[in-house]
Amino acid sequence: MLLAAAQRAGTVRADAGRDEVVALVVAACQGALHAGWDADLRRRALGLLFDGLRPRP
């Protein structure tokens, strides 16, 4: 599984489960589609989402 491999590599938080990651990605995609986010907003929002999935120092 990609998520487990990313967690073993230390690039994704250990407490991020598959269900949570899927929920976050789906919510971001649906928000972008329904609200008509421009490319800059999509980039910034995804950057924040991905930062939140990184392990804490």
C-alpha cells in the first residue's frame, strides 16, 4: 500500500489512516469542483493539506 510505504519512509505521519487520507483528498477535490477554485487556490490548499500529513519533528 502506498500510504504504508510513505509512512515507513517517514514522509507521512504514522497516525494518518487510509480513511482519513481519502476523506481529506475527496473533500478537497469536491470543494475545488463545487466552488470553482482557481489554480492558485488549488495549489495553496493542497500545499497546506500535504504539510499537515507530514510527520512532526
